[in-house]
Amino acid sequence: MFKKILIANRGEIALRIVRACKEMGIESVVVHSTADANGMAVRMADESVCIGPAPSRLSYLNIPAILSAATVTGADAIHPGIGFLAENEEFARMVEEHGFTFIGPSPEHIAKMGDKAVAKDTVRELGLPLIPGSPGILSSVEEGLAIAKEVGFPVLIKAVAGGGGKGMKVARSEDEFASSYSMATSEAKAAFGNGDVYLEKYLPDPRHIEIQLLGDTHGNAVHLGERDCSIQRRHQKVIEEGPSPALTPEQRAYIGNLAADCVRKMGYRGVGTMEFLFQDGEFYFLEMNTRLQVEHPITEMITGVDLVREQILVAAGEPLPFAQEDIKIMGHAFECRINAEHPETFIPSPGKITRFHAPGGLGVRMDSAIYEGYSVPPTYDSLVAKLIVHAKTREEALMRVARALEECVIERINTTIPLHQRIIEVPQFRAGDFNIHWLERYLAEQEAESRKAAS
């Protein structure tokens, strides 16, 4: 087992990994930028090393600085956390070349599944269902238009690299295709340095279902149920839940076993998540995230499995301590992503937190690295807390979410807590009747009503 793990990340996920290390008797080292010198993870870790100024490219994306910190502190493994270098093939390879263990999948799997076109080819061969579309990267607008006509409009043009909705454009007709193609490639080039795109049939009202997976180096792999991540704004998840209110036990077993079998055949090591679109009873593979997910606590609450602990054990060469039949889904869980943003305009709201109170009680978990007096920097992602709630049923969990949100105090910055409070009271959401477009449509309707009332 590892004696010391360096955590190459920040905020709540760095703190989450520090806590797992403490419970496993492993020393932890947290690297940080000058902006995060007073971060909770820095305070809680056994050691910390400043690796650069606030901009990510000079600190959390600075591979030489991170490797130097691991060498100086005598770490024997590096955990990349979520974001930054977590899905960077070059970083994973350099970690291993320098004699450290990378707590994640192999560089080869990161590269293969990080390229969405290659990932689709890979899983197609392993039997996963795909959305009809181009067989790979589009070579020209003419090729794309020909495939779009064959598939049928509307179609979605998507960047091969990156995520977060960047480099994605819908073409609803032949007349729109050329301009949508041009905008997608230009946006992808600007955001990711790679303008390659591919095409797939646009599904009008799907749900976003993701399967949590875990594999070891001994040929074992399991799935730990699904999370429904359909409540999104601009392709960013706002509220997630598990299990999905849209799936039957038979559908859950079908897609879970299919995904786990795929991971087993790949020889995949560590945690990973396969994302699917689900519409009219059919699943379509979307992509695979070769890392821990922001919403992983949902799975931990409904299965009782500590995913970070298992991630570390698998990286150390340990076999999975359970088989598929040992994984049981117990109750229902929600996660609310609380961002430092205005709840209506979504303008970022960095600044000093003057009052903070985390909700508590049975089935309530708050994953956050903020505290009273902490200053939220303007440099990084606006996520400041994750409220995770678990109960026996979805109805009970919703009541608990409402109570916990009411209890939560984060002042003087704006947060999206009021948005979550609005969403969970909408009858359509409470009935579980929504898809990936529901929240944006709801917000647009609310804004239209406000303008009408003001005129």
C-alpha cells in the first residue's frame, strides 16, 4: 500500500481525497497555487507545496512543478482528482515514467476514451449501442452534409476534444448545416486547440444517464448503478440523482452489465463513468469519463461503496473486494451543485464568505472546502459546495433536500441555492418527468413571465 499520496488538485475534491487518505492511514500532500494558500485541503493535509501563481496553466496544469513536488516530498503515488490533469494522457504517462503510481486508468485508456471518435469506435466493437452518425472525424463540410442527409435532420455537430458544451452546434436543416459546421469547428479550435468534429443524430428529448464503473488489474469489473444527470443548463449539470426515476430494474441491469462487460474486456483500471442518452426505451453511448466524477457521492450514498478508497486500492494492485451480485442499490440520493453564481443571471460571484453553516442531520452530506472567512477566488470553477442527500425513497429524499437547502447558509456571496429551491418545487421535477432540455425551457419560461409582468 502507498505510504504517501500527492493530490494534484484543489477545493472540495482535494479535501475529499485527503480525508480518504487519513482513513486509510496514508500521508497526504496537497499542491496549491498562491490563490489557494489558505484552502481547507491545504490546512488538512499532512504536507503542502506551493507550485505557482493563480493561473491554472502556471500551477495546477504545470506538470514539471507537480512532479517536482512529488519528488521533494517523497510521494509514491499521485491522485489527479477531477478536472485539470485528471484526463491528461501525457500527465499520466509522465507520472509513471518518473516512478510514481498514477491513481487512475492507464495512459492508453485515457487517450483512447478521451478522443470521442476513437471512443465510439472502441465501444462499438465491444457491443455498446451508439447514436447514428459519422463513423469518425468529418473531413469536410461536404462530407458532413452528405452524412446528415442520410441520418436525417436535425443533427448535432460535436468537437472531438473537450466538453462542457463547447464546440457543439445543432443543424436543423440543410440550409443551417454549413454555418453550424463552421461555428462548431471554430469554437472547438479556440477552446481546445483542436477543430476536429464529428456528427450524430440529434435526439430531441433524451435523458442523460451515466453508469458508474470500477475495474481492477485482475480482470474484474462491476457497475454501481446509474445517476440521472438530466437537469442541466448549457450542458452543465445542476442537480443529479440516483437511481434514475426513468429506468426499470431490468433496464438498469441491462445497461449496467453491458457497460461493465465493456470495461472488463478493455482491461480498464480504476473508476470510470460511461454516459448515455436515453430516449424511448433505448440507450445510446455518449462518452466515457476516465476519472472520478463530481457527482460520485450519489453512488456512494446508494451503494455504501467508498469510491475514492476503492480507486486507491485498485491503483495499488488490490483486487476488487466485491462481485457484481454484492452491489445493492439502497434508497435514493440527490446532489445539488452549489455554485458561487447569481441564481438568476448566473454571473460568477467570487468574494469573502462572512457566514457559513453546513446543513446536517440524518442522510445529509456536504462536500465543500469553504469556511467562514474563506475568499472564493475568481480564477477557478465556481463550484463551492455539493449538497448530497439520501433517504429510503425519492419522495423522502426530496423533502430532505428542501430541509437541507433551507438550513444551508453561505453569505456574502451569491449562490445557486435559491435556484435549487425553485427547481425541487416544480411539479414536473417532483414527478421525475424531465429530460436534458427541461431546465433551460423552464428558466426561459420563467424569464418570459417576469418580463411580461414587468411590462
